[in-house]
Amino acid sequence: MTVPTQTMTPEQAAVHLRTLAAVRATCSELLAHPDALTSFDVHPAKIPDVVDTVLALITRDYPTPSAVPPHSRWRHFEVSPPGAADPRPVPRLTPLIAAWREAGADDIEVVRRLVDLFVVSVLVDAGAGDAWTYRADGEPVGPGGPYVRSEGLALASLDWFARGGLSSDPSGAPHRVDADALQRLAVAELEAAFQVSAENPLVGAAGRTELLRRLGAVCVAHPRFFAGTTAAGGPARPGNMVDFLLTHPTTTHDAASGRPTVIHVSALWEVVMDGISGIWPATRTAVAGTSLGDVWPSTAMAAIRAADPTSAGLPAEAAPLVAFHKLSQWLTYSLMEPIALLGVRFAGVDGMTGLAEYRNGGLLVDMGVITLKPDVRARFAEGQLPRFAVHDDAVVEWRALTVAILDKVGEAVRKSLGMSGEELPLVKVLEAGTWKAGREIAAKLRPKTKGPPIEIISDGTVF
């Protein structure tokens, strides 16, 4: 590791901890110092088992590794009914897109609408809990029952959007998400859209509602990103970021046609972090008066920094912090796919990391790559799943180790297949194997809940 020549100011540290580079750096730091961990033991010899599992899923599910799609919210919109004999994707977005085009929407407006949908759907994609289920509009319940967890949340948000529930003009312009509708949103509306009842509880319904209200507020507060062009018209909306990205100074255009060809991930990250980050609760970690979002203190990191205070060049108040930006990265990954319909590709994707969430993390626990230390596991009765608050050291370490180990899994998978990072980026390794394997193994080990091996006390805004 390069030793910084000087310590950052608190203001510089706040900027740094909101970057993608900070996620990989801080998470890798914890993996590099396993003796400092307070909650987990790491077993690197088990990583090849995870790699073999991912390779087996690629062989099982794709004709060639090059056919693996990116890990994106789009996959959840196409999920087949639970237990369906035919597991092929259901193209639920295709008829919507066709109808929009038939009604006269141009390519940019089609993508604006998809971005509207994807932003809301990702932001409500925190842990739903073990009891919540969703019955999709117009679909019979599959042989495996109603939809649950991420897929259920995706279809609930899609149905809500398709009914015009997120537009301030549901009769004239139903298929958009705008600031006016978001800021007026009531908890009861979200609960109705997600079929919440006493018998069908959803974790964090109030937190999700407040998150969407704040999304409406930031759309108004940041016209540079969300007001759109004259051509876009209408109220502030998330989808208007498309106009910002297409005209960004770093966006490359074809010399002959003038059409955009390459958007750098940093431009999209600018929108997500500078435009959307205001949605996060004010109680989140802050440095120099700046709320950092999905960044958390770690006892282990504090010990690492105390042993070598100059190692990261961070001031004391920032030294113990570990960055994740899970929902922000999930949103960034997810938005790339609909925006790519405009014929652009994204550069700089290798700067992004794996996602610190319970499917990837659960896989590593279930396969024994990381295990709770005996004294931590002993806090819970035999047969009881460990349960922690999201800010607990155990969860911070679990998430950090997940991010760092996913890098190693991705590298090993590519090496085994003889593919480069450009040919099989980490976002495809997540889709092809780690997220899917985490889900499938959880279903086998815990068939009643299909949940992760560690439970999170969630407010609906993190996982």
C-alpha cells in the first residue's frame, strides 16, 4: 500500500469516503488484517469452493460465459414465477416499452421512463423480511407460491409504476415518476402498493416511504441533474438524469453523427452521490458536516488505524470508517442497462465493487469462507440465527469481507475461464454466480424462510 505523504483534512476525507475507490480500499483493508477482526474468522482455503460453485452455475445456466448478463434490477423484473416448470425470464418490460414507442415516445423518453422506474425500484430494494410476499398484478400465483424478497419488491414497484401510482398525472402521464407525486407519498399508499397487512408485514415500510419522499425533494433541489432539457418538459423526475449524462463533458460522441457513444461511470456516480445521496437519513455517519450515507465505523478498522495512523492518510474522525455505498452501487449497476439502450457503453466499470448485501455475504457464510467467532456465535441460542443491527461490528465486518472476497472470487473465475475483466466484469460474476448461489443455497439450508444465515435488523434503507 502506498503511504500518503500527508493527512487529509476532514473535508477531503468526506469527499474521499463517498468515492468508489474508498469502498474497495477500506473493505480490502479489513480483509488484509484478519487478526484485527472482532466478529469473524476468515478461511481463505474455502474460496476455491465458491469459485467452483460459480463456474458450475455458469455452465448450468448459460450457453457460454459471454452470454452472462449484468447484475441489474432488470433481471428481477423478468423473474419467473416461484416453482415454475419453465424458469426462463418473463419479459415484463418489453410490452411496456413497445406501447410507449407505439404512442410516440422517442428513444430518450423511453429510457427516461425506465430510469424513473429503476431508481424507485432499487431504492425500495432493502430487506423485505421473512414474512412478506407479493402477488403480481394479472399473474396467477406460481406453484412455489407468491414472490418474495428482492424479486417481490421489484414486481411490486413495477406494478405500482405501471398503474400510475408514482406520477402526479396518472391519467395523462402515468408512466413516470415525478417529484410532485413522491413528495406527497403516504405510508398507506406504499403499503397498499406492496400488499402490506397485519398478516403480510413488510420490514421498514415507513423508512421506504420517507426515502421516496426525500427522492422527490432532491429531484427539486438538484435541477442540474433532474430538471431535464426543454425537450423533456414536465416536472422534475429521476429519469431526467439521462439528459445530464448525454451532455456531460466526459461523454464521448461520434464525430460524424454526433450521437453519444461512451459514458464514463464517474458521470453516473456524480448523479447518484451528488444528486441522490440526500435521500439517506440524517442520522448516518458524517464527517465535516457531510453525511456519508452507507459508511460505518468499525472497531477493527479503528485498531488497524491506531497501529499505523498514517496508513490511509485519514484524519482521526474518519480513520475508523468503512465505506460500502451498496444501494448507490446497485443503483449505478442497474441504471447502466436501460441507458445502454441508447447505443452507449460505459467506461470505468472496473472501479465498482461487489455488493455488500445478504445474498453475496450469505454465500460466504454458508460455504464457510467466513465464520462468526465462537464468542459472538455464543450470544445466540443453538438453532437461533444470529441477529444484529445494521451498525453492529459484526455486520460491518460481514459486509466488508464480502466486498473484498468478491474481488478474489471474480479474479479466480476469470482466470479459470481465460477471460479478461472486460469480457467478464465483476457485475457479471455477481449475476452468474455469487448472488444466485447465495439465494439457492439459502433456499436449501433454510427452506422455510430462504433467508440469509445472519439476520439484519433493518430500517428499510440499507440492505
